[in-house]
Amino acid sequence: MTQAERDLVAALRAELAAIAPTRSCDRRAEAAGLAGRGPRTGTALARLAIRLEERGRSVADPVAFDWARVPDHCRWAWLRGTFLSRGSLSLASGRTHLEFVLDAPAARVLAERLADVGLPTTVRIRRDRGVVTWKSGERVGTFLRGVGGGSALLELEVRQVARSMRGDLNRILNAESANLARAVSA
């Protein structure tokens, strides 16, 4: 991954961590997504944890989150917290790849919840950990849009469109070159 791609991923994570939900239920849901999910590294994520704690919800305390009974805005807040604490995004080699690394039972639950919001995933076990993955740029974009991605997401989409247009143009030029070569040899 190039430095520009790393910077874009960092900007996207910082943008998502800077979202300040106005509803208390969304703050609780985001705290539930962050709770007990492993190390929280990075300045933006540390600020988010402090901000949620200041509003009366300790991120370190596990929060009961009843997915079936909460509205969609709380679900997306929970998914945002889960992505920030356990998700990673890679843009290497022209491919977009998003994954969550959790324990195996939690990975299956996350996959079911993502399917509930219309984003089916693949789940596999890697080194005794559950890995929930998307390798589709469209699904990654839909997810990031749902959790509140803004300008950094637009930059990511611009890169995907430019990459797609370059690929289409190269295919057309190669086909025309081959046709011209055949015509000349005929």
C-alpha cells in the first residue's frame, strides 16, 4: 500500500471516529461496538473513547446490545464502533479489502448482523480467529456510507471510478490495436 493510500485510510478512520452522535442511544450503541473488542490504538480512537466516557458511558464496560430491538441508526452506530475497534481497510494493488477480526462466535454474529442490513460477507477462520471480509469495492463503499463516511469516502470512490475507467480504456485500446494489426496483415 502506498503512503497516499495509508493516508486515505487514516483520514477515513479519523473521520468516522470524529462523528459525535446526537442521540444517546447511538452513543450507547457505538460504545457497545467498541467495548471489549481488543486494543484501541490511534489518536482518533482514543479521543472517541474519552468522548463517549465523558457522556456517561464507559467504553470499557460491556454494554448489552439487543440488535433485534434497536432502530437502524443504532445498528449503524454499533457497526461504526465495531469497525473502528476491530476493522481494517486495505487499498493495496488497486483492490479494496475490508475485514473484521474477532473471535469465531462473534464473527458469525457480525456476519449475520451485516446480512441483516443487506451487506452479506464471507466468514472464515484464520489463526483461530474469525475473519469477516469484503473484497468488493461497492460493498465496502456501501458499508462506509452507512456508518457515516464522508469526504474520505468520496476520495476512495473517485479512485475506484478512475481505476475502472483506466481499465475500460486499456481494454478498448488493446482491442482496437489487435483489430488494426489484423487488418494490416490481411
